[in-house]
Amino acid sequence: MTTTPAASESSWRASRRKRFEAVAIAAAGHRLIAGLGATLRWRTDGLQHLAAIQASGRQPIMAFWHGRILPATYYFRGRGIVVMTSENFDGEWIAGIIQRFGYGTARGSTSRGGRRALLQLKRDMAAGQPAGFTVDGPRGPAGVAQVGAVWLAKMTGNPVLPFHLEANRYWTMKSWDRTQIPKPFATVGIAMGAPAYVAADADGAAVELARQQLEEDLRRLQARALSLLA
């Protein structure tokens, strides 16, 4: 019997044990991240861009690399930011963690349900909620921005807001994105760039140019974040 990717991603829901595991992992993960986050110190640059967007009546589409998801989750908690999470088992417990930190979720990924999730994000932004994208997630390649954040900007008129985080002391996971986990009592630098708007009538070439510019902005912000730790 051949199992399709769609079936394999959702089959775990039929298992009571797997559903319990997702809840347990989410509860434990939230406690660990909250405990670690409470010890961190922060240095920031460019956060006025976030305040200016929201003062204008718009909402930001916050864009960053997947490898910095842990400190970003803690720092931007409690703001009602809606993020896209996969529909598979990993996406379930990840959604459980971030919901405990005050995030909303739109379920889908680049491989499955992405269009549905983007439409939900569009509705949530119209209702006044910010959006968040790990722009090279969920599977990479690392450091290559996918087009979802740019498309959402085109659909909503809200700007993409790039930012990057770097810790002065951290562990690096052996994952595709080289996830960075700050060590307890580390200092984390957050560098935020200027917002980027995408015209509603932007054609494919303009969308691709905006995607490339987002990659360049994030690379430049990495250097800025590192400079905050010097």
C-alpha cells in the first residue's frame, strides 16, 4: 500500500498517543523556553520601525530566518502575531508552544495547505493582527527566502518587516537551519530593518525582486545584530 505525503502528514491525528505526545511536548517546551527566555538580556536596534507601522494603522509582516525561531518566539510573545505552522506532527506541538506565548496559527506549509494558510493570514491581518514568517522554513534551504511573505504583502498592503537575532553565547543544533539556542544569561542582539511595501499590481518580476531584496536585507541585518554584541 502506498501512502501519499498528505496522508502521512495527517495520519498521526488518528492516534490518541500521538495527540497526547504533542500536548506534552508543547507544555514542556513552553516551560523550557519561558525559563530560558527570562534569563536573557537584549540589545535592540531599529524597533522604531515596528512602532511606526502600527501607529500608521497597518500591521507588520515580520520576516526572519528559521534558525532564530527560539529567541524570536520569546521576545515577541504576547503580541497576537499569527504565524504559519505545518499540519504534520511537528507542526502540532510547535503550534502548541507558540500559542502558549500568545501567538495565533495558520496551519499549512509550502508543501501542503500553503494557499489556505495565506488566505487565513490575510483575514487575520484585516482583523488587525500582525503576521510572522520564518522565510526559509519549514524545510529550507537555509538562507533562501521563500515568496510567502512577499505575496502576503502584495495581497494586504501591509509591509514586510525584516529582523535578525544573534546571541553572544549559544548552542547550535545539527539541523538544516543550524538553529541557534541562546545559553542561559546570554545577551541577544535584535536588528530590525526598514519596512518594504509591495504594490498590489506587482507582476512576477517585481515579486521576485522583492524576494531577493528581502534576502539581502536579512543578511545585512545579521551583521548589524552581531555588531550590537561587540
